[in-house]
Amino acid sequence: MMQVRLSHYMRTLGEDLRRDWQLYLLVAPMIIWFLVFLYKPMHGLQIAFKDFSIFRGIEASPWVGLAHFQELFANELFIRSFWNTITISFLGLVFAFPVPIILALMFNEVQNALARRWAQTIVYLPHFISVVIVAGIVINFLSPSTGIVNTALGWFGIAPIYFLTQPEWFRPVFIGSSIWKEAGFESIVYLAAIAGVSPTLYESARVDGASRWQMVWRITLPCILPTIIIMLIIRIGNLVEVGFEYIILLYRPSTYQTADVVSTFIYRTGLQGTQYDLATAAGLFNAVIAFVLVYTANRISRKVSSTSLW
Amino acid sequence: MSTSNLYTRGDKIFGYANAFLLGLFVLSTLYPFIYILSASVSSGAAVTSGRVVLWPVDLTLAAYERVLSDRMFWISYGNTFIYTFGGTAMSLLIMVPGAYALSRKRLRGRTFFNLMIAFTLWFNAGMIPFFLNMRDLGLLDSRFGIIIGFACNAFNVILLRNFFEAVPKSFEEAAKMDGASELQLLWKVFIPLSKPAIVTVALFCIVSRWNGYFWSMVLLRGEEKIPLQVYLKRIIVDLNSNDEFASSLLTAQYSFETITAAIMVASIIPVLIIYPYAQKYFSKGILLGGVKE
């Protein structure tokens, strides 16, 4: 029985391969790419459990079990980076997440189509600028001696503030400039949701004498609530992912205590410090948490919206 | 009856307040760009002493002359063009045919391939294993490594595949009647019909290539190979105005601040040129990609 099924499988497989060889030819480079560049590194993840030496290679390095994880959890710097990641994400959730929603609601209330298009064109722009430029602008603006911000503070008799070297300023600067860069562009998703709201709702509300303020609160906002919830779930799913490429540009040793996140910790211990095995263990720890969060987020959104994210 | 007659005084105040607050946000988005532009064409002395607030002071192109005479600026600019166009071409060459094949329902193993690609959205090996893999492949310090190593991502594949799946069956059947092969079908029917999706993905690739710095910084060693963003990072972030190099720049005509401003402007200009297209297609792409699977 088993053999019959297997031989049937092999025969139809042969037929399908012969019939669709062109399609397999088309898909092959892409599948090979995913195997070589994304799946092969997963094989390299085993060095999180090995005493890895770059000369011995991945296979020949001896197993050490959970030693690297024990070392990590005893490492104050790693623990600090983990809590910094969560804290920065959470602050982003509180301060940055609502901004694109508010922006979309505000755009929707602008009646002059030309003004609205111009305003949108301008606030989307920073999304297309590299983080290096954004960091350059931030460093330039916040320079204690020549920066425009401290110059302006000087007009009010305030002494220069060393924004980039004082730990308590790192998070406000990071989140503030992230809002500047991304909030405008993120409003697109909400604007699309608003565009889907039925105009009849507004017409009947107007007949009932509702003010514009009331319509925003009672019609627009409730109608886009499903979108807001989905975006919130995605955001929570990405709780352990922060914009480390940007953090690397902005932080410095004097602000590590509030700025160092898991990814920057991995970068310093692994790529700059060549402790590959320890850094891989930290990465694996982060990736597993991320996977669980994203998976849970997806399950929840499937329940909430009946459409899954993936 | 015009709509404005329907509004009460409260509604009008609401409208003005909204326009005012939104205007403030728009201006604060715009201000850094204007400031950087003004600083780049002002004299070094005016910028360092805080006299440049909005408009240029002591108009001069000295900073640009200094930047444009720097050999590394041109090398890195050229490299960025190579990575942007080479990388985008490579991405399309691999992902367009691949996504097309995956959109064909009769392809055996389709579910498995789809799952394999979607899984990378959920889980990836991370920075160090990726780096070691590039090293094992001999792709450290290699232009080709930068171009091939970041050619695909699951999001773009899914976006393209969904678009191909939405192409009406009637087009395909008509072409099949004429005896078209799968390759001809892709080339003559699907690619022309899916131009918006392909342009969207191309623009995603162009923008991320132009702006990417992290992996170029990590993987490339040779000065001759670094892209503009890495060069920018070295000047803007790694140096600061107290450095020796920076103070050597200090003259009355240009300063560290005006030089960095000029480099930033030079790097933003190409972005501004493709921005009108990018804006249009990106908003569509975001919404297309939002509905996955």
C-alpha cells in the first residue's frame, strides 16, 4: 500500500516536473537565495551552544550547552540592554504610536485639497531620508556650542544642554526624532482606513446637527478603530525590535546606560568584539522572544479582524 | 448651497485650529531641511556663531567647493549608484520570475515554498550568523556581496505574488490559446500587466539601497568600496567638531558644520528627484503589502 502510494507520488512528481520545468527554472534562483542567505545562517545559530572559534569553524567547535546563556543572564550589561529595549519600545508605544493617528484625523479635516496634498507631501518626506542624515541633523541641531537648539535656548538665558552626552536625554531625543522621521508616513495606513468610511454616516450626523468635533470622535475614530487595533498588535509583536541602526549612530559610551539595546549589545560584543558565540546567544534569545510575540500578535489579530497579518 | 454654510461658528474655529496645528507640524518637518540647506550655503563663521537661523548668512558656495573636490566623496557617490542600480536590478531579476512561478496555482510544492518564504518574516538567524555566513561565502569586502546578499525579502516577494495572482484568468487563457510558454506568458502578459507592482518593488529597493549603511559598514573594508552613507557616517557621526580633522576644516569660509550640511544636501538631492514617484507608489505598496496571504 505504502509502496503504491509512493510510486504514484514519484510518477506524478516526474510528470509535474516535466510539465512545469519552466516554472521551476523561474523559481529556483529565488529559493536558492532564501536557502543560502536566510536559512544557512540558521544552521550557524548552533554556535550559541558552542565554544566557537573562527579558525575551527562552526561544525568543529565543541558544544558547551547553555553556558553562553548562563553568562548572558549573569551579565549586567546584557540585562540592561534587554530592559532598555523594552523601555524604549514601550515609550515609543505611548508617545509615537498615537501621532500618525492624530495626523491622519487632522489631514482628513483639511478641506482645501491642494493644501492637503502639499502638507502630506512634506510630512512623508523624512521617511525617505537615511538614518545617517537624520542622525546628522540631530547632532548638528543639538550641538552644545553651535547647534540651533542651544542657540535658541540661549535667547531665553538657558545654559547649553549636552543633549547627546547626558543619559536622561537620549530617549526623548531618539523618540522625538523618530516621530519626526516616521509619523507622517505611517499616517498613510490610517488615511486609507478613513477613506473607507461611508459618507452617509457623516451626512446623517450632519442632519442631526453634529459638530465636526463630534463627528471626528463619534464617526471617524470608531470607524478606523479596527485598523488602529491591528497596528497596535503589530507594534506589540515588534516590541523587542527597535531601530538599532539609528541608535548606533546616536548613542555614545556616556549614554549607553539608557541607550544600549540588545541589538547594539550584539553588534558591540559580536561584530566589534568578535565574541561571536555569546552575541549569537543574545541574538537567539531576542529572536525567540520576537517570534513568540509576533506569533501571538498574529493569532490575536486573526481573532480580532478575521484577516491574518500573514 | 456650499458646504461652508452648513458649518456653525464652532465648526469654523475647529477648522482653523486644525489647520493651525497641522501647519505647525508641517513647518517643523520642513524646518530641518531648510536649515541644512541654508547652513550649507552660509559662511562657516556665520553658522558657528549661531547667526544662521532660517535664511543663509554671507552667501557662499565654499563648503560645496570643498566637498566636491574631495576624492572620497565622488568614489562613495559612485559606489552608491552601483549598489543602488545593481542591487535593484538583481532584486527584480530574482524576485519577479520567482514570485510569478509562486503565483501559479498548479506549481507543485507551491505551499511549501510560500511557507518557507513567509517564515523568514517571523524568524531570522540574526546579525552574527548572517555575518559569519557572508564570511564563509567569501562575500566580505565584496561589491558583489553587497548586491546579492540583500537581493530578496519576503515582504516584496509576497507583494509581487499577490499582484500576479490578481491578474484576470482571461488574459492568460488568450495567450495560452496562441501557444505561449510560461516564459512568454511572464514576459508578454504578466510583466506588462503588473507594472505598478514591479515599479513599487523597484522603488522600495532603490530607496532602501540608497539609504542603507549598516551592512555596508560591517561588510566592506576597502575605502574604495564604501557607499555614500558610510562615508557620511564617518564624517558626521564618527568625527565631531572637536576633532583635529574637523578643526583643520575651520576657516572663515567653511566650517565642519557647513561641510556636513553640504554633504547631506548632496545626498538628499537624488532622493528628492525620485520622491514624487516614490510617494505615489509607496503609499500603494504599503496598502498592497498590508493584506498578505
